[in-house]
Amino acid sequence: MAEAHQAVAFQFTVTPDGIDLQLSREVLKHIYLSGVTSWKKRAIRFKNGVLTGVYPASPSSWLIVVIAIMSTMYARIDPSMGMIDRIKTSLPVSPKEQHTQTVLSAILFATGLWLSFIFLLRYILKALLSYHGWIFESHGKMSFSTKVWLSLVKLLSGRRPLLYSFQASLPHLPVPSIDDTINRYLESVRPLLDDEQYKQMEIVANDFKKDPAPKLQKHLKLKSWWATNYVSDWWEEYIYLRGRDPIMVNSNFYTMDLLYVIPTHRQASRAANIVHAMLQYRRKLERGELTPLRALGIVPMCSFQYERMFNTTRIPGIETDFVQHLKDRKHLVVYHRGRFFKVWLYYGGRHLWPSELELQFQRILDDKSEPQPGEIKLPSLTAGNRVPWARARLKYFNEGVNRASLEAIETAAFFMTLDDEAHGYDPENIRSLDLYAKSLLHGKCYDRWFDKSFTLIVYKNGKTGINTEHSWADSPIIGHMWEYVLATDCFHLGYTAEGHCKGDINKSLAPPTRLQWDIPKEIIEGSYMIAKGIADDVDFHDCLFNEFGKGLIKKCRTSPDAFIQLALQLAHYRDKGEFCLTYESSMTRMFREGRTETVRSCTCESTAFVKAMEDESTTQRLALFKKAADKHQNMYRLAMTGAGIDRHLFCLYIVSKVMGIDSPFLKQVLSEPWRLSTSQTPQQQLNLIDTQKFPKYVGAGGGFGPVADDGYGVSYIIVGENLITFHISSKFSSPETVGEFQTFFLNLFYASYQHQTFEWYCIYYNYKFCSTIIFLILFLS
């Protein structure tokens, strides 16, 4: 065991003269190096904390202000208008030290002036960032006022911001007016209701608007003044942590590896490079040295969600879970063939090199020991219902080896599975991506720790992926880390010609430690059966469309996202013969601690376009398409700028429950099923991999399970100029979504080049003519 290995470094002998303590020189060296690393880390964090705390100013600007004030004092000019003299009289300095008293007073005044200047800059920057008119301007066109605004934002944003530099300058999420929210809501449900149903909904909504909406709105505005964000804490608690159903499939989501490339087929080598790249990212994250994301390269996004990426676990509770976040975790836990191993990530005060990590992971792969009773399916506790897991944790994991081993998992930097299966994209196997997606989403139901912030999965053929717990952050956050990791793995760390990690091997490392368990099997079986039932019910299809992509769509002066959302509406209508409430996720990270908002993609304009596509006699398809696309873009922009519908209504509902007020309107709104739930995975760091130079090094995005039992979950990523990847999920148990394997050809739109303009010359659908996007909406039963 590692503990025994370390114990030999300290030896003592009891003699008549006392205790003779012998210390290993090598161990003392490691202790020294660990201490130096720890203090160095603290110093860097302190320095970066100061830089972030005074941003957009800098510490050197304080010195400039002090020198300027001192210079005016020696020139017998008092810029403080008597304030320096008042400060001087308050200082406890003897009359003999008049000069020292004057200098100290000037420094204190200069410091106060400098801090006031910082707060003024932040206030001005926050006011500037509260302006969102730029986002509503046509693509490629920018008004003079927006240009001036962008120049001012750029001027006040400083030169080298750190990850959290803009946090104090970000505006708070505004609370929309009741009238605006209800009007937008009624507009969103109009295409889904007949005249009678819509009139009834109008009556209920107007009754709510009169009472109790004003009362609820007052309390919500009070919260918005007091809290950093009036939505995010309630969203995390009530949408995620209070849910008692399994989080596997229902909440967790997955992210895939590079689509076409596997840098090495050696499992231990790929795992080592990926883990080392993650540790590099974590070091930058903990020091706040990552570059903050900025729209247009200027407008900052909130970085709050990054904080809990590593060293984080969702802890089950009887009524509600909570998120446990720790600092400076120096180990990870690896699961392989039913065994758990603890692997230290540091040696001599530094990260293990990839070659050293490869050695450790290969030792795990070569270990022939058998799992202990109950150990194989232990992770299925995190895949089942939350209450049985919480009770089992209290009863069986409160003491002894179970407590120590569970603590090792929950305090680990993250969790990793060395999977004994092979997955990835195979052009000759049409179901290869489907099986890959299902494996990442739920695996065997007992080989991922679904409570960890994320589980890294490395398959035996070298393919990788991530399963992410959803409560602590949204997919763009884990996607940001994953983009960095894949780029670092392939273009910075690399592999030898034999596929091993580069670098020397240090065979003196203590081997990984087996975690010990004493668990009755009966506490696991119930959770496993529930999880298996959920996993077996999920159907997946992943579709690569490379006939055209963002490049052609943009040439047609259309938003790629609006284009795809309209295609989804057409696909669903052809599948079902009716429209449904559609969810598209939008981010609100231009506000402090912002997460997401809902874009209701099924609109009167989109339904008019879909009906026109089904009516061969219609000649207005192009006009209707443009109108529907413009409407979608406007709704997306409203959601991004805090003028969405659903988060406001959700918070009003929470206030009503706390106040004991019953609202039929809010009940109905919150109970409406999202039968088509969609999300786009964004590409955030296009500078990391040049896809023009390396076209095979593209990601495949990720996906999630269906939100409604009788609906579809659709995730998509627009990669480069000519690839769109779809991840589609549904349930076998629903007669609404199960059927034979069918392919729906959605005819999207042609563009021809005439007289230096793109003209749409053909809009029609034809199942035989395949110059369209292939969208698979039904699956094998």
C-alpha cells in the first residue's frame, strides 16, 4: 500500500539514550519541494487576486497617483482641498515627525483617490455593459453609436484581463415587466392552441396579471436588488438539487472526443496525456490565468461557473442534494473492471508528467486482482434515485473503510473510468456514433460516478469522452475545458512513434492504491435495476451532415442557428403532423452569475413557414422563411439580454410557493411538457486548432437524454464551414417516438450566384432528391 511505502521514510529506534529518529533525505527533499510549490501557488494566487481586485486599474497606477499627489505637495499645491490636512490631524504621530505625518497623509489620500477612481471606472463599465442595442443590429452592420460604445468598452477593459477581472463590472440580470413576459408567453403558445383554448389562456393570464402578479413581482425585484442574480441560485436548487429522480440520463450530459482522429490507440497513454492537460488547465483556472471569453472580442462573459469545475461532487440528501467544492485536491480515483484505484497526481511538488501518469494507469490496467463483494456495481448508487442513495450513504458509508474510500472519491480532482469497451466513429458502422453516445451518457450504469463534476472516460482503443453532472455548470463551461485539453493533447504534448507519452519513466513512483469496501450487495441492486431500466429505454441517433454547413448558410444571409431550428420544426411536423412546445437553450452570461434562458422556437412565423413547405401551391416560402428566421433571431437576442419568458415565470412561481399563493396560471405554465428540447454546443476557442489546416481535428459535440417521456432531445454543433453534427435522443417506451428506422430529408434552401447577389431559386421538399440535410427523427424500435 502507498501508506506503507511512505512510512519507511520515517524510522525510529528506542534506545537507552532515548528515541533515535532517522529521516530519509529523499523524503525531506519532497517535503521541501512540496512546501515551496505550495507557497509559490499562494503567492501567485495572491498576486492574481490583487490584479483582479483592482481591475481595470493596475497596482502600478497606484504608484503613479501617489507620485502625482506627492509632487503637487512639494510644489505647494493642495489638490485635496484640505483633506490631506484633516487626515494629518487624525494620525497618531508625534509633532516631531511632521514630515512623516505629511507623507503618510498624502499616501492615504492618494490611495483613497485611486480606489475611488477604480470604483468609478467599474461603475462606468457596468453602465456601458448594460447597453445591449448592439446585439439587435443586423449582421455586418454597425451603427455609429455602437462603434462609439465598443470603443469606450475596449478603452475601459484594460489590456490583459484575467479570468475573473470583469466579474465586479458585469451588470445584474434585470427583472422583466409582468406585461412584457405575459404578452411574450401568450404569443409563444398561440400556434399551439386553437381559438377556444387561446381565449381561455388569455383569461387566466390576465387574471394573474391583476393579482397576484404585482405582489410576486415586488418580492422578486427585492431579491434582484439584494442577490447577485435573481435566477441562478433558485435554478440550481429547485431544477437540479431538489430533484429526487435519477440524474443519469435525466440530468447529466456527455461530450465526445475528436470525431475522426485518435492520436494513440494505447489506452494508458491517451489517459495520461488527457489527465496531464486537465491538470494544466486546472492550474490556470485556480490561478485565474485563463483568458475570459468576450463577445466580439470585447464584451465579457461571466466566469462564475468555472469555479467548481474540479474538486467538486454532488452530495445526496433526503430532501435535497448539495454541491461540495474543495480546493487543492491532489489525487484522482480511477475505475477499471470493477475496482477503484487512488492515483496521486503530484510528485515532489509538481504535476506528474504524462509518462509518469501512463506508468500509473498501465499498472492499473495490468492489475489482475478481483473486485471485492459489492464493488463492481457500487457506482450505480449514483445512477439511481437520490433518496435511497442518501440513506445508504448515511447508513453504510459513515465509518471505517467505506467512509475512507467514499471520501477519496468525493474529494478527488475528478473521476476517471478506464473502460474495457471500444467506441468511436466508424464510417462503415452506421450505429457506431449511437453506441458511443449511449456509452458516454450512461455506460453500463455502474462504471461512471455520476455525482462527480465530471467523469473522464477513456476506452481501450484510445477514444475518450466526458460525462458531466449538470447542477454546477452548463455545457459551454465543460466544453471550454475540453477544447483546451484536446488541443493540448494533440498539438503540444503529443506521442512517440510507438504511441507512448513523451518523456522519461520514473519507476520509483508508489503504485496506485486500491480502495477498500465492505458493502452488502442488496443496497446496490435496487439502484442498479432502476438505472438499467432508464438506460435500456433511451434510444440515440447521431447524424453527421456534411453536404453543406455554416459557410453556405451565412452566404444566404441567414443565421445558422435559426436555419437549423426551422429545419427541426419542419422535421417534427412531418413526423407528428402537429407542432409542439419547443425548448432551445440560450445563455445569459453577459450578466453576473448568468446561466441560461429558454428560447421558444415554435412561433406563429415558424409554423406558417412549415405549413407553406407542406403546401405545394404556396409561392411565398422564401418570404415566410426569412420572416421566421428573423423572428427566431430576435427571440434569441431577447433571451440573451434578460428579456426571456421562462426564467421570470419560474422565479415568480417559486415566490408564490414560498408565500403560499396558489396561481393556476403559473401551475399551468410550469407543467407544460417540452416535447422537443434542443441545444447548440458552441465552439468557443477557434484559435486552438486551425481546422483549415487540420480538417480532421474537429469535435463531435455532445448530447443529452430526452426531457419529456414522449419527446425528443436534440443537440447539435456547427463545426467549421461544412459540418453539422446532430445528437438525437428519445425513449423506446413511448409510442409517440418509437418506430422503424426512418430518414427524413428536410429540403433546406439552394442559393445561386447571379448579378453578385445570392438568390434563392428553389424551395421545395422531395424525399428522392438528396441535396438536403439528412435529419433522423425516428429510431429502431
